[in-house]
Amino acid sequence: MLRTRCAKKFIFPPFFVLFSMLFGCSGLFSAEEAPPAGKTEKELTEAIQNVIQTHPTLLGAIQLSEEERAVLQSLLEDCDALLSKGPGADLKKWAASVKVRALLTRFQITGSASKEQLQDCETTIAILEEDEKLADFVKQATFRLLRFQLTVLTNPNNGGAVDPRQLRDAIKRFAANDLSKEADVLTKHLVELAKRYARQDQPFVVETFREFGELYSNSKDGTDTAFGKKLLGLSRRYDLPGNTMSLSGKAADSRNVSLADFKNKVVLIEFWTTWCGPCMEALPTMRDYYAEYREKGFEIIGINEDQNLKGLQKFLEKESMPWVVICDIATGEQGGTRIADQFGVGEYPTMILIGRNGKVIATDFDQKFLARELPKLFAGTPSNTGRKEIGLDVLEPKIGQPSVSDFSLTPNP
């Protein structure tokens, strides 16, 4: 599990304090200067401050009435108008901070945004990066923007507003600065999202797992390091389709087992446990497959993750398992790294199907895919061997939506 850290709360100066600092001194506006068309700088500032005072719950709200949405839009327009006038540094940062909060509120309310709107928010946040005192505010604003973009990317009708690779790179930059709780949340969601792209863009998935795996593996924190190794394992597993793989271990009966011993055979590798409900439910079906296709060149290699050799041996004896089963123990007599760790396996069952030519056909598929593919392989029907894609019935994990209250952007008064 990813660890939890306490996020620091950034206390932004109350607006009325900043307002008095900016306008308490005479001479800021010259009476001799002719006011520009539209609202003056002072009028815009007063209008923005008035909205904040009369609608204290507007920024950061999760629901707004039509009237409040109109107020939010007017607030954004006034912020843009004020920033376009090139105000002083403090006033510029104040207007930018209000605009960022307003944009993020609108994104949250509507659940959508155009590419231009997202870029506008990113550009406005950049204005605040110039002030180290606003580092925490910038961090939280960036986090919320990136998290929203992940949500947009899960929508098939996002219209190309978010580019997966650009978002991945932005999250990587965010995490590289500090492997914080916020970075963990973004990385976790990106990993789950990447799995959905396995069939459409295998290189993107492999690159994502590898890059973040290297980033977290280099951390001095044990939890980060373990997570990094898991991601590196995932990168190896998702790079398997279309490629060959090597695998070896010690069977429950102490035999040495190697994938190289099964040349010219169709091999199904299954990572499983005795406490896995779906694994046990599928056992009769697996027996049927083995009985039907074994004479035609089908083999199964079970990789058990119970971490209990004696318990496994009793189970195998009771069930009379007809295929070889490797006891994947990380410590004790075998030592070394588990096979499951090498391929980032943490959910069961996880299956890998290998063709007669030694190349992986698919990974992370379910029984429906297996029921469809095996008859093809043994009936002489061309299969998907060598195609660099994941099985058609990949079990796609869903990205959980973080609570909008996870990280508050509203500065404390």
C-alpha cells in the first residue's frame, strides 16, 4: 500500500489584508491618467473582492446554482481583465490565485474542460511559481489540475483535451520533486489508467511502468522502493505479448522446472493461490482444458503464491493436480526473488498464454478469452500469436475517484 503523509496547509494572506497593502498607499492610481476602456484596475480588484466576500463558498464548491455559475463566470472574466492590465507583482499573484481556484471549481462542477482551458489553468499556476511563499498553494493547485486531467482521460469523449503522454510526463515532474501523498495518488491512478491502454498503445504502458518504477525504486523510503519494484515488474509483464519469456523455479515435489522444457507446446502460466475464490472456481474448467488439449501439445504451469510449501503439498495431493505447480516462495530453501515479483503480479488469478513458437500471445485475460483462443490454437485456426496486444477480455481495473475534500485549495483566512 502507498503510505500516507500529512499534507501541509498553506495559509494564503487574507484578501482584505492584501487589498489594503495594495491600495492603502496614495499615488497608486494617478488622477492625471485617463482610465482605460471598461473597468479600471481598482474597479476590477474591488469587484473580485466583492464576489469573494459575498459568496464565501463559491470557490471550491462541488455544486452551484445557475445564478452562482454566472457569478463564477463573471469572476473569471474580471480576473482575466485585471491580469491583462499588467498589475503590480502582488496584485498579479492575488488575481492569478483567485483565477486558479475559480478554474478548478468550474472544472469540478462541469466535469469537463477544453484543451485551451486546461492550458490556461496551467499557465496561470505558473505565475504563482515565481514566489516561493506560494509553493504549497502551487503544489495543491497542480495536484488538483493533474488529478482532474486523469479523470478527463478516462472519458472516451474527452475530445483529445488531454494527451496521455504529456499528462504522464507532467505527473512524473510533479512526483520527481517530492514523492508525497499527492504524488502517490496521481501515480496510482496513472498506473490503473495505463492498464486500460494496454491494447491500444503497448509502448505507452510499458514506458509508464518503467519510468515510474525507476523513479520510486531510487527512493530511500522502503514503501516507495517496494512500489517501484512492483511497477518495474508490471513493465516486464506488459512487454511480454509478442516476445519470448524465461521462467524457472522449483516445483512443490522439489523438481526443477523451466519454461525451456516446454518447447513447441502451447503453455498456460497461471499465478494462483488456494485462498483465491476465482482460482478455485476455475479449477474444474482448467482440468477440462488440460484433459482435452494435453495430447495436442498443451501444458499448464501453475505458480502458487500461498508461501506455504507443506500446505500446498497437502492441497495438491488432495486435488490430484495433473500439471506441474511451482511453489513461489521468496525466502527459505529457495531464496531469491519470487517469480510473481519479477512480473509485478499481485492479483489472482493472473494468466499468461504462450504459443508454440515461444512467443507470448496474451497476458491478463479471463476465462472467456481462454475459451475462445484454445480451440483456435489446436484447430489449426490462425491465432493472435505474435500480436503485440493484450487479450480481448482484459480485466480492466476501474479508477476510483478521490474525494473532492482530499486536498483543499481554499486558503485559510
